[in-house]
Amino acid sequence: MSVRIGIGLSTQPFSTPQAWLRWARLCDELGIDSLWQTDRLVSTDAQLEALSAMAALAGATERIRFGMNAVVVSTRDPLVLAKQCATIDWLSGGRLLPVFGVGNANAPEWAAMGRSPAGRGVRADEALELMRRLWSEEKVDFEGEHFRCRGASIAPRPLQQPLPLWIGGHSKAAIARTARIGTGWLGGLQDPATVGPVIAAIRREAEALGRRIAPDHFGATFPFRIGRADDPLVTGYAAAMGRAGIDAASWVAAGSPQAVIDRCRAYRDAGAHKFVLIPLARGDDDLVDQTRRLAGDVIPVVHAWD
């Protein structure tokens, strides 16, 4: 089973588009497994639209894979989203790793779009079923509560057949959705003690349905900083999480490279084999430095756990 580390960006920390693209190419060269862009349509912080960013990465890189962590499928038109994913996968030579979720009921997107979050789970289930069919079938007829189409087809289809379909979230509905249609699961900001039971539940429900999700297709997400554990970036992040009622100490990895390795090991022991690490960094140069430290001191150790 492969254990791999990718890097995720929850905001857009770079000063220029050129700096972002240089960093992406650096990740490609350094052996980072994948790049991940958080999906936010409404934000006061600078944040790239996830699908557009993936299209840019398809042209800017050669090897590295990339995905959306996680695209809120219930806010998107499934035909357009299916076409976008298929195009990006084709342009990249089959390197797209899409992750889908239903979104938080309190997210600002609902008010901004004039929609109610009620029924978002049903919308997501219909959208995912429709997209799965569009990615593999010649013509699709679909009749749902929220979406309907007749004779729909897209071309080119994704190069990856089937296209990976990872699910995010840890609710009972997310667990059931992953067990029913997912090819993998990626956790959000949850500690190992929370991730372990979710992975176990998904495996049990998938087996009950006669399905099997590959053991190394379960992932975890956590922030990191290599350097001083009491760096103001770390303490400031922890304080912000504390104001939201979240104990950041249980998942943030800060300090020596060994602290990051140990946190990866805790998640691996809980059943996760893929890691999306979010760098806590200030500005272009610092983020590049954190990336180089991760690639030089952490990745060789963790990737050797295969």
C-alpha cells in the first residue's frame, strides 16, 4: 500500500500568479505527490476558484497530481462540473483527483447564491450519480428530483476510467455516500482519534454493500510548520481555532520534521495512507522554504512506509 504526501492550500498565499506557478513546478520537481485547492466561491481572503486552478496546473506541470479538497458539488451544475473534470483530466494526461462534498449548512455561499442548504445531500447524490454516468456512458437520460437531462453526452471523456471519485465529510450521510459510490475518502481538519472510526465505518458499510475501497484510498488533512513550535503563525492559528471551539493541538504538526512524521504516523495507524498537508507560512519565500523542508526531511521517510 502506498503512503503519500500532498500539499493543500486553503487560501491563495502568493503575491503573483507567476510565484504560484513557480511553486507548483517546484512541487512537481521535488516529488510532492499531489496539490490540493480548497473550494470556496465566497471569501474575504484571496482564494482561487478550484477548477480553474486545476486547469492551470494541468498545463504548468508534468507529473504531479492535483485535486479539489473538496468541491461542494451541491452548489454546482453537475453537467458543467462533469465537463470541467473530464476536460482537466484529459488535458493533464489523467492526473485529476477530484474530491466531492455537500458543503456546510452555514457556508456563506448559500446566501450569496440565493439558495437554501436544505436538501443539499439529495442534490449532491443526484449530481454525483449523473456525473459518474456522463464520464463513462455514450448518452445519459436522467430523471431526478433536482436534475433532469435527455441524451446528454460529453467528449472527450476523462482519460482515467473510472475517474476517481473521493468523498469528503464525516457525517453518517457522508460515510454512507462513500461506501455506496466512493473510490476513496479524504478527511478534513479532524484528529486521528476522529478519523479512525470514520474509516472503519466506511469499510464496514462498503463490505455490507459488496464493495471494496482500496485500503490506501483513505486520507487525512492537517496543517504543519517545520521550525519553531511556538512560531506566531502556529500560535495564532491555534488561537483562531480555539475561538471557534476547536483544539488545534490535536492535529497541527509544528516543530521539527519528526513532529510532522509522528503526526503522519498517528493518522496512518488510524487507517489513513494519503496526507494533504497545509503549510502555515508567510509569503512566497517562506512557503517555498516550508515546501523544500517537507520534501527534504519528511517525504523520504513517510514515502518509505509503502
